[in-house]
Amino acid sequence: MSTVEKTYFEADDVPTAAELNKVYDDLATASASLDDTNMAAGWATYAHLYDPASNKPFNRLYDYQNDGVIPVDYNNDLTWDVVVDSVGNKCEVDLNYFPNNKEIIRLHMSGLGGEHEVVTDYDFVGADLGKPGYYAFRIVIEYQDSGGGTQELIAGYWGYSFTTNGLNRYDTSPAQSGPSINWQTFQASTLVKYLGTTGVREYKKAKLEVRLFDGANTLQITRHQIQAVRAKR
């Protein structure tokens, strides 16, 4: 681990300019070789990153939020690529930047469900066990590599149940239905690290998608939002 030593002067000593500057020169040399072998946990704090003179934040925030109270219904059975929206305003943020190698982007989403219409929620045997009573969200980053076509990176999946689990979820004779969970919030946070070459990949946008597993049910969504946080460059 690199260390920077301080020089002490005695009375009547006349230090040279080089001697006075040595500690700063040594610090610059040591700082140039910082890595995970000489950085202790908690070494960086808010004070290292915030500029009080300019009052500028150290992160770049990409934010979309819709606080409307008019619910939107969703019935997309077994289909992704349905972006949460409200009156044509899609829950997405434009990024339009090239991440550096090992750079991290943090993504958040949240929202509020409405009064769902649940027709099918009971479990049944087979590969689709439990899916009728299930709906899910995912955050997707659209990107392009070296001017190629648009591709998608899935940042994460988060699932919820339409109904309570008070009944025997494996009883299909007769089919049983529990009370629906209306006005339920949903929320998630995740990190994505870019491990490719700097300047090759361009992040275009981040968006929030929703999916149901039985089109007989209706999911309502009212308020919703998505944020992406990037370290200030």
C-alpha cells in the first residue's frame, strides 16, 4: 500500500521549494495508483464527491414520474414488450450516453395498482403452476453496440400475486379464488455494470414493462415512475 510521509523541519531550518512540495508530489504519485488493494471500506464519503462551491450534485438523474389517478388496464397474456404508460406517456427515460468500462447505472421503479379484475387465480398442475394469479414487471435498457441495431438488456424481474394466499393454492377441484389485493404498491431497485470496452455501447433508454400470465385477468396501474442514476462525469 502506498504511503505519503510528512517532512518535519527544525527551528532555523530553511526548507527548499522542492522539500515543501514533496508531500504534494508524493500524494499525486500515490493517487495515480489507487486500486482495491489500498482503498479501505468507507474511504469515500459525500464530502469527497459534493462540490459546495457550485452546489452541483455528483450524480446525473434521469427521471420519469406520472402521478395521475386515472387507472390504466392491462390484459397482455404471456407477452412482454408492453410498456407501462398513461395516456400515451410511456414510463421510460432517455439515456443517450456511452458507459465507461466497469461503470454502474442504478435503476429504480415503483407504482400503485388499482382495483384489479381477477377471473382466474387458482393454481393448477403442469409447467404453468401458479401463473394465472401472477403478474410481473421488468426494467429494460435499450442499447446499441457500434452503430448496430437496437438490442435489449434485462435489468431485473419482479413479480406479484393478484390474490391473497389464504386458500389451498393447489386445489383445482373445484377451482378456488381468493380475495384480490387491490391498491398494492410495487417497487424495485437494481444495479447494472457495463464490462465492455469504453465508447462501444450506447445506452439509449430505460423502460418499465408489465406482463400478465392470464389474459382473463385485468391489472390496473395508476401512479408509476422510473429513475436511472449515473455517476457524474
